[in-house]
Amino acid sequence: MKKLRKLLSLVLALICVLGCLGGCGDSSTEASGDSQSGDDVTAEAKYKDLNAIEFTEIMGNGINLGNTMEAYGHKSYGTNSATSVYETLWGMPVTTEDMIKGMKAAGFDSIRIPVAWTNMMNYESGDYTINESYINRVGEIIQWAINADMVVVVNDHWDGGWWAMFGSEDQATRDKAMELYTSMWTQLAEAYKDFDYHLVLESGNEEMGNRFNDEWDKKTGVLTEDECYALTNELNQKFVDIVRSTGGSYNNDRFLLVAGYNTDIDMTTDDRYKMPADKAEGKLIVSVHYYTPSAYCIDTGISSWGTKSDVLTMNEYLAKMEKFTDAGYGVIIGEYGVLIEGQSTLKANTIEYLTNFLANCDYYGYCPMLWDCNSLYNRNECKMQFEEVADLYYKNGYNTTDTLPEYIKAQAESTMKKMLNNATEGEVVPEDEARAWIMFNSGDWSIAYRVGDAYPDGQAAGLVATDVKVEGAGTYTVALDFTGTANGSASGIAFAALGILHGEDLYPGYFIEIKEIKINGEVYTMQGKPYTTSDDKHCTRVNIYNAWVTEVPEEARVADGDLTGCTPTLVDGVNVGNIETLEITFEYVAP
């Protein structure tokens, strides 16, 4: 729930509604650098003297124009294709002004436009010039949003993964990446410098961080995590410096959004992540994303949400970003959502999830920007697809109430408390009990079971688990039965580990020795030697298939003291085939 801005804003919303009633067709409105707000009050009067925290409040709820201008097909279509070829490549319709008006009318006061700029850049040959038609097309959409009095965020999104050039072992490739980044933002800052304060530029996306080491030219990157942090900080600083140096009417002090590390809350609140210096005071905002738990929000591995543990996890994670608001920076949750792409029904507990999430954002003053690809918001009809979702966002829109900020925070706190009080208990394991289980993600991510060292709630419908209480040294068996799930089996393994909750606390130094793995009732020949470790110093674990671990950690332990042949991939998860049942027998050995 947000406060009322002005009567004229409500008139604008009515105009947007009437415009959509007239049909969701194309629009011939052209982009213009001499932008005007849809409100009689100029953007300079509304935004110039605000600080970043005040500005993010005015941004209200936001929505992404997902899978549109960031749809990638550079190698296939080159730099001279029509912009619509890229815009529709991932199944989205061509964007129209009526679509943008409909978003505004639905209660969204800001919009994020992800863009793949190298679609129309011959960067392979060292030419970093962006085809002007691509810049102009994005500019046209920016202008439509400004006409609707929406704040507009424009970034460089995944963009074909060129960011992995930064992690190359070849210094010349790294230098080219820096040249590309510098040239790209110099061009964009210059091209868009006369759009008013409605426009916010964003330094990057999820690639700022560990994804510098993604595969490039058939090789993975070589940077350490400390080096990835240092590079993230360097690029964010370069981005701010480039925009500020471009001049124009607004670049000297427009609000800028800098990408958090991996856009991950935990990794962004790490002290190695530094906000850039800025000659404009109070104009920087930090971006993180929130899709927790991902097996529910992004995939279908978890079929429901809403236990007390679920609610507390969300509340605790979002509270961490106070580190930035306390320091005077705005916070934008650049992506979040309970995704249903390609589905015609909402996932169970979607409304509860969104209600608690939006209440958190109201309480802390963050701007949430829904990730959507023609799913919750129907771009063809220019309206929200589901009535209950439409009602939630309209009531939470910035322009829909005359409520004062203090009351908004109180109402948000009340909603959060009510959500927690009404949540189901879920599974609570006493601190004096050790429990063994199999953490699991299927190869297609459609099935999950309690992935995480804290034994989190969440599993696929129909899955039957056999978890066991561990009472010291001895032999135990844990299992998963997938025959009752939608497909009757799990398609391979994306991740699996044997965990013992509270193991490090109650049985410090104990070893887990895997005696036998059975898949579909047949004994599986392990591909190496298991080792015992702990990521959080509380849960004891053995990785069964963890492709993200590339080497045995220093703290790994085995009963015989010999780590030779140890591996985090005991099972060939990619080629293991369909799994109806998975059973692991292990011996818990005292040191």
C-alpha cells in the first residue's frame, strides 16, 4: 500500500485504463530525448531533490519487460536485422505503448527493461558500436513509460554471456571485455542523456560476480572469488564514472542502479562488496534479486510455500538489505516472483508468498520489480491475468491510497506478523536431535526435497522420503521414492547430498562412510571415494552429486585420513537416467 501522489496521477491512471479498453494495439508514438512526464509536474520538480531512499519509495511496485529486448540471437541474426526479430525471439509480442499504459493502470509505477546490447554489436571484430536502431527502439519504449509517468530501469542483461570474457586466463580477452563495457555504457549514457529523471541506468545483471568465470571460448574462468568481488566493484565504479562524465541535462545527478554481487543478498551484504564513490550525493541504489526457494519460485520442484520456516526465511533475508538503507542507499529487488511461464494456473500459495514479500518491501522501503514474461500480466490484453493477483497489486500501487508512510510501515508490519502467525508449523527438528536425509534436485529441476543444510521445508508433491534419527555411531539407511510424483520418477540428478542435521554440533568430528547406493533397487557402483565435510559448521554432509564443487575442500575428512580419490560426484548425475527410488546406506563413525 503506497501513498497518493496527486489527483493528476489518478486522472492519468484512468486515461490508461480507457486507453486499454480501446484495444491493445500498436502505437506510432516515437521516442524523443526531449521527454515529458505524463504528469503536469516535471520530473525535475518531483525527483531532483530526492535521495535514493525517497526515490525508491516513489517507484512503488515495478514490473520487468522480461524475455523481450534481452532475447538473444546475435550469432543467428547479426547486427542488421529488424529489432522486432530479437524482440519476439523468445515468444513475446512486439511491445506497444498500450501495454505500458496497461501496466501503469494495473498498479505498477516502474518498469525494468532488460536489454542484450551485443545483439547488434560486432564485438568479435573489436567494433563495439551498437546499431542505432536498437538504441532507438529501446528509447521508444523508455519514452512510452515516461509518458505513463513510470520510472524506467535499463540495464545490460545476460547478453549472450559475453561477461565471461572478464574471467579468461588470456589478458587480451579481459582487456577486450573492459573495452566493450566501457564503450557500451559510453554510447548508452550519451544516447539517453536527455531523458529526464524517470530514467535509471543499471550497471549489469546477475553476471556481476561468480559468472565472470562462466565458460567462454570453451574454457571456464580463472578468477578467485576475491578477484570477482574486486572486479565487480571496479566495474560498478567505472559505470558510475562514465555516466557522470557524459553530461547532458540529467546524467550529472540521475539515479543510478548498481548490481549487487550475483544479485544475491548474502553475497552482496558481504563486506568485500563495495558501493561506488559518486560525486552526486544520495543518488545510488543497489540491486539484488529474490527467488527463494528457487525450486518453488523458478522451478516446480517444490509444490507449496508458507510454513513458519518459509516465512521466517523470507523475512530474515530481506531484512539483511537494511545494511544499505542504513547507509543511505536505495534498494531495488530487481527480480522476484513465483513464475508460471507457459502455465495457465497459479502455483499453490502464490498469493501468500507475494503478500508477505510486498509487505517486507513496504516495511523496509525497497522497490520490488516483478519478473514477468506475459504470464501474470497479459501483454496481449493489457491487463493482469488473474483476478486475485490483479487485486493484490492494484491495492499495493503507489497511486491508489492517500496513506502516510508511517501508516504504510505499520500496516506492512501487521501483515508480516499475521502471515507468520497463520503459517503452518512445518517440520521442526529439536536442536538435541540429529536427523539424516537426502537433499535432492532432479536433473530437470522438476523434483526437489529439502535442499539446504538447515533441513528446509519443501518437496515435490507425491514424493515419499525416509529420513532417520541419528543416535551416534551406527549404520543407517535413508531413501527417496519418486513413484508417486507427477511423472512417476526423477529425471536424472542436478544435485544430491546426504546430510545430517545438527551433526557437527552433536557429534563433532564424526565421519560418514557411504556403504551402498541403490538406484531403482540396484546397487550403483560409486565413481570415487566419498568424503565428509560441512558448509555451515552445523550440518554434516557428503556430496553425492555436486557439480559446483570443483575440488575437494581443505576441511574434508575421511576415517582413514587418505583423501586420494575423493570426489563430490559419486554418481554420474547427468547420465544416471530415470530414478524411481534412491536409497543410501551409510555408517556413522566416531573419530
